[in-house]
Amino acid sequence: MPSRHEAIIAQLMTALAPHSSEVIREIELPVACPANGLINLLPADPEEQEEHLGTGVREWDRVLELEVVVQDHDTAQRIAKLDASLVEIGALLHGSTLGGLVDYLRLGAPQDADNIPMEGAASLKGAVVPVTLFYETSNNPMETQT
């Protein structure tokens, strides 16, 4: 069984799976953008916010970045595709507790990504969406999920 930290990331990948873009995790961007677009999930380290003395419960937050990339030779279409991809992410994640694994999931504002190290960069448009996850674990943060 995975730790709570890993179970949350796996559930986020599952929540994003219906997205029309290819969803990958912590992989160097491929040489070329898939025709349907790409989302690369990049988790940062969890940060402990508080420990409830006597109970052993720890509160955490963890920021993950979603690198979103779309491709089209027409500028207006690129903008529209990126916007549609971001809206789809919002629809998939808004209000989600990832199957009860997190108490709260906050989507941040997308930040334009100017440098996309992929083939055909002139036809690419990207953004980075910060996702902050808030959750609790037992005293042992590496305890497995049951």
C-alpha cells in the first residue's frame, strides 16, 4: 500500500485521466507535443503546517504544478485550445477531495509558460497551474493507506 502522500498523487492522476490531453507525471517533456495536448504533473515536497499535540495528527499542504501544453499553427486556435484545456482541468478538479484523501484542493491561477522546450515551439502554447492540496496524516506521515 502506498503512503498517504503517494496515494494522493495517484488519485490526482486518476482524477485527471478523463482529460482530453495526455497526462504524465514527472517526466521530462517529450520531443514533440501530442496532438491532443499534454499535462505533466510535477509534485513538490509536502510541507507540514501543524501537529495536533496528543492526537498525533499532522496537517500538511502540498503544491503540485500542472504543466499544460497545446499545439496549433494558428495563434487564435492555440489560445482557444489552451483555454479549453484549462477549463477542462477546472471542471475535473473543482470541489474534489480526491476520493476523501484530501480535505481541500485549491486551483491557482494559470501562469503562462513562455519557454516550452519541445519541437515546434512556435506552434506551442503552455501554462503552469498550481494545485495546492490540504490534508492530514497520522503521527507517521509515511504510514500506508488502508
